[in-house]
Amino acid sequence: MEPTMIIRGGVAVTDGTVWNTDITISEGIISSLSAPNHSAAPRAQTVDARDLLLLPGVIDPHVHFQLPFCGAVTADDFSSGSRAAAMGGVTTFIDFATPSPDEPMEASIDARLQQIEGMSHVDFALHGGITRWRPDTRRSISQAISRGIPTFKTFMTYRKERRMVSDATLFRCLEETGEHGGAILVHAENDSLISLLIRRAHKAGHLAPIYHGRSRPPVTEAEPIGRAIRLAAAAEGRLYIVHMSTVDGAETVRQGQVDGVQVAAETCPQYLLLNEQRFNQPDGHLFATCPPLRAEHHADGLWEALIDGTVSCIGTDHCNFTAQQKAVWDGDFTRIPYGMPGVETLLPLIYSYGVRENRISLPELVEILSGNPAKLFGLFPQKGTLRPGSDADIVFFDPDASWTVNKQELATPGDWYPYAGFLVQGRIRHVLQRGRWLVRDGQFVGGLIRGQFLPRQLESGVGWE
Ligand code: URP
Ligand code: ZN
Ligand code: ZN
């Protein structure tokens, strides 16, 4: 088939390799990667990628656009959120359909798909959710898996928000998804210990933002991670730890993997790049998220866990509450809506503070942000790689551009940004989604592009070995 686009002279980074290559695209699919040549293709658009890196589109496996949570709804809808994603080189996101305990899972998936329908500028998938074991849960799990939603988030905390599941329910979820080729995502925090520590903080009049962190110390994450891993081993299920924030958690996951449990983990930019000192700033309440920001040494341990493969992915947990929305805290840390944005800066920040600061290599960056989430979540090789036959989701990245994160210049809606003022090395120049321009010269041009729902199927062995 005649190519519709030829990208010449760039340096492609994919599947562990870095090489000078021309990439041809036909009908939205990569048709070839070859040593640079000057062969003519009269009907193809030629794009000059000299001095640029060509990366597979980033997959953010953990975002919440338009999320009703903590008494508010987050600031971006699927249009503005996915536009910010596109500007950040994120060409695929995975959001969540979390049912209330009284709601059938199918209804929550239908409602979420309806909200996204025709709104997203980039491709997307959904994780389902389980907040109670109901008489229809077994059937719902197998139905969701057969419609391309094989991963389900569960919560070991948020009892007050009616999301927490018991250990018995978590076990049954692991058993059931294990049997049907699915996996369980778990938000691992020990609810009763946190409740005790919050009550104590209140009694002592400790209401400042730092007590959000102090009432959720590392043990409140590491203990439930260990418990969930043991349950996964007993149930012979697959487990993915979301938004892991501590070195203690990483050590627990590492041990689980050594013991042969099918457990994978994700961390987030906020745990790699921010720390609990933020809570002591005058606007410290803005930085409340769950799990909380940690003491500085945890970040070093999490970078190490990324390097040795204990942690496979970085999801942003993008949950964009504005400063105006967070103002309801009114001096009491327990009233802060939890969450912060991040999808737009995932790639440049991790490139800058990971690759340029010699913590991870360039091929590792691509595996962490694209290859691994594609493999773990059943999107590979359609996504997560630059190969003939893969979707032409390509980020043209200028490794030498320096810039400073400035809220005014971001597409992310809202009135604050957690990484404002960060110096960044490396910037997104252009982005293609299935061969069409989403971003050109740093400007969003994808207004007419509609993202597609990506039905997924987990493959045993791929990413889960
Ligand atoms: O504080 C957070 N992380 N908000 C988003 C919801 C969640 O638990 O992932
Ligand atoms: Zn969570
Ligand atoms: Zn989340």
C-alpha cells in the first residue's frame, strides 16, 4: 500500500532500541521502519524529524477525568482532559467506571462510556470497578471482560465514601478475575488505622495539611499491599498496585514477585518529584492526594524500583481539583478533596528528571511510559511500540528544548498546577494519533479527531510473567 506519510531523519526509540530511521505510515498504521533513504513516494506527506526523538504515544493507565469525588467533580471533562493529554504526548488513557455499591457494574460502564462518547480527542480504555460483592458480580465480571474491560479497581480504604471492599470481597474478585483472564487493581491503604490516626490528630487539634501525611504513614500503605499480595497468591489472581508511594510498598511488591505472585505496580510523578515538604507551604492543602506525598527518600527507592522492574508503569492518577474547589478545606485537612492533575507533563517531567538526570535510560523511559502499560493492560502491539502494524501514535520529542512549567501555558483546566516552576529539559513538538496530527509545533490541532474506545484482552505471559 502507498504510504500516506513518511517521517524522515528522526531517532526512533522503541522496544529497547534507539536508531536512526524513516517511518512510513499508511492509513493510520505504521507500515515500515527502515534505514534513512531518499526514495520518493509522490502522494505521501513528508515530515522532517531531524534532531527529534520519535517515541510511541504515551499510555497513561490511571486518569480520572470528570470524576465525582469528595463532594465535587474534577475540573476537566473528557474533551479538555484528553486535549491536555494530547499536548503531553499521551495518545491513550485508561479511566475508570466505578459503580456505587448499589449500582450494577454494567450500568456504571455504560454511563461512563456515554460520557466519553464523541468527547475524547485521544484513544481510551476503561477499568471497571467493584465496591461491593453483589449477587450479580460474577456475571458482571465475565460480561465486562467479554466487552473488553478485563481490569477492575478495588479499594482497601474510603469506607466513608462507600468504596472500600472487605478482604473477603477482594479475595473473591481476585479469584473470579483470575479464572476469566482479568486482573484486579488495588488502592492499598489501611482504612481503620488511618481513621484512628485522623481521630487522634483531630483530638490534638492537628488540622494542618502535614497531618494528611502523618495520619497516613508508610505502614498504612505497605501493610495492605502485603495483605493484597497474599490474597492474590491464595486466589491465584493477578494484582496491580495503583499509585504506590513508598519504598516500603516497593519492597513488599519486590518480595511478592520473588515469591512468584503475579503482582505488578505503578507509581506516579508526584511520588517521584514532590515530597511532604509541600504540605508546609502556604498552599500546602492543594497537594493532598491519597496516598499522600512522602519524605524525600521514598522517591529514591521508587526510582530504583522502576529500574529493577519492581514497578512497571507510571500513571498520573490525574484527578484535577482546582484551588477554588480545594478551598472547602477551611483549615481542616480531612475536608480537602483528594487529588492533583498531571497528565500533560508526564512525559517531559519523567524524561527530564529520569533520563536527563541519569536515573533511567531512554529505552527504559519508553518501556515505562508506553511498552509496559500496553503489555500489562492488553493493548500491545497495537499501542506501546513503533512497529509495522502498530497504530501510528507517535510523539516527536525535542530532547534539547528547555522550558519552565507555567500554568498559564498549559491546556489543563484549573487555577494551579503541582509542577509549576519546574525546569524541564525536553519538549513535545508534534503528536500523531493513528497518523493524524493532534499537536503540531506545540499547538493542539486535533479538534476534529475523535478517540476510539479500545477493547482489551489481557494476555497471560505478556507483561505479567
Ligand atoms: O487522591 C486520589 N488519589 N484521588 C483519586 C482517586 C483515587 O483514589 O485514585
Ligand atoms: Zn486510588
Ligand atoms: Zn486514582
